[in-house]
Amino acid sequence: MDNQFTWKKFQFITAVQTALINNAINRSLDDDAKDNRHNFSAISTLAKMDDAFYAAERIPEDKTANDAAFEFIGHNCVNGEEPKGEIPYWFRR
């Protein structure tokens, strides 16, 4: 993969990072937040960001950064739960 900086990768990473932070704040307000904080903890977020950097190198040409971020977050933040369903082909490890 090409490890060069591109605005598309930058926009994807920024969008994903912002969405993960926003999700963690929202989830922390849930009544069951104490029992489910492992889903939005710092360690969980670091793992998701590692996956995001992997995915940033593999965004299909025909997919915008925003669409890619939406798909990535949709898979990783389903109601604050662990990822469900099949991982989209372009960021499957």
C-alpha cells in the first residue's frame, strides 16, 4: 500500500476520530454506561484507530473519504456495541 499523505486519508482519519470521540461521549451518558464502557474506553478507541489507519490505506478509489468513514463507523459503532456483521471488504484484515 501507498503510505504517502493524502487529503483523502487525512479526511477519513479525522472524521473517524471525531466520530469515535462523539460516540464515546454519547455512550457515556447511557444508563448502562458503567457496564458497557469497554465498548468506548480509551483502549477500545486505540484499537479502532489502529483499524482506521489500516483502512485509510485501502479506501477504494470510487469511495469518498466521508463515505468510507461512514461505513467504517457504521461497522464499528453499532449502538456502542462490539462490531457486528461482515466487515466491509475494503478494510477486512
